[in-house]
Amino acid sequence: MEMDVTLYGGPLDGMVLPAQPITSDPGAYMVVPGSVARAVYEPTLGGDPAVWRYRGDIG
């Protein structure tokens, strides 16, 4: 299954990622322009799988 995902919070707030695969381990480490860190976005357990929230930075 695939669906469009919207990122909420953090440096990429409001970005829409089209046709993301919905798997048993959803989410992404996103490259942030001008930063060496990656922004972590994941859905909330039991929440809307098309809403990925900012969880902090990694790297």
C-alpha cells in the first residue's frame, strides 16, 4: 500500500511526500538543507499513517 504522507513539526513542516510505502516500520530520516543532521519523522503508534511527526535529529 502507498499513500501521500505529510510531515508535521521540525524543519520540514508541511512537506508532502507522495506515494510513500506504508510498511511495518514506517518513517524516514530526512536530509535537511544546510545541516549535517537528519530529521527523523515517524507516525504516531495507532495514529493516522499519513501523518508523520518530527521526532528530533540524528547524526
